[in-house]
Amino acid sequence: MKPKSKLKTKTTKSIAVGSIAFVLFSCGSGGNKNANGITRESCIDSIKVVEEKLKAVQTPDAYIYNHAITAYTRLANNFPNDSMAAGCLFDAANISMSLTQYQRAINFYDTISTKYPTFKRAADCIFIRGFIYDDKLKDTAKARVMYQMVIDKYPHDSIASQARAALAILGKSYDEIIKGFEEKNKNKK
């Protein structure tokens, strides 16, 4: 009976030592890996490959566009504190717009606004959400909220004047807009 006990003790020690070694090596100087074992470099390599494909595309290609969205979100999701994360989500949102996946684009822009409020294009993210609600989804109530948010949060940014102009024509038909411009021009003369 004693031999089994010694064997069990040796096996337990071996497993413990092996587990500790695994943890030390996987968390040590193995590069910029996240908890899932994905490296930042592999994400950037994927982005570079897909961006080359995007440059070569002559006509819109949904497969390549979706592959690009996947590459961009892979970096942003696995390395959310990376300096490239917000820009990757912005690119993913723009491509989603190209694919007419408006709700998906809104979700990306919203994530940027929430997680990266200091991103250099944060005001654009809110404005574009307003534009999507207004022009694409015909939801003037949500569009109004987004445009007003741009004005309130970024009153001195050039995008605020665009938001004011968008609010002025929100919900109007093209004929009403044209008529309004014509009246405005008559009053100037």
C-alpha cells in the first residue's frame, strides 16, 4: 500500500510543479498576449493583411468587408486599452455603414462614445449616429437626441454647427428644405 501512496504523492507534486511552470511561462515574457493567448502583433498582422485586400478591392465585397470588421474588432476586444482600439472600432463602424448594417454601425459608434470619450473622433461618432437615425432608419426622435448631444458636449467643435444645421432640417422633406432655402435667399436680397 505504501508504494501507491508514494506514487500518488509524486504524481500530485509533478502536476503541481507542472501547473506552476505553465502559469509562470504563459504569464511571463511571452509577448503582448491577452488572457486568451492572442497577441497584439497577430491582431495587427491580420489588420495589415485585410487592409491590403481592401485597397485592392475594385467593387464592394461583403466577404472582405466583414473580414475587416472582424480584424478590427479582434484587436479592440482583446486589447481594449490599446491606443489603436478606438480607431479600429471607428473603422469597423464605417465599414458597417458601407454594408448598410446600420444598427451594427450604431453599436460600434456607441461603444466608442462610451469607452473612449477622449477619442479624437468622439464627436463624429455621436453625429454619425444621429445621421444614421435620421437618414437611414428614419427615427427623428433618436436623431434629435444625438444631434443635441453633439451640440451640448462639443459646442465649439465644427461638428456642432453641422448638428445645428441637421436639427434645423430634421423631419422635413426635400421639398420643404428647398423651399426654406429659397425663402432664406429671397430675404437676403
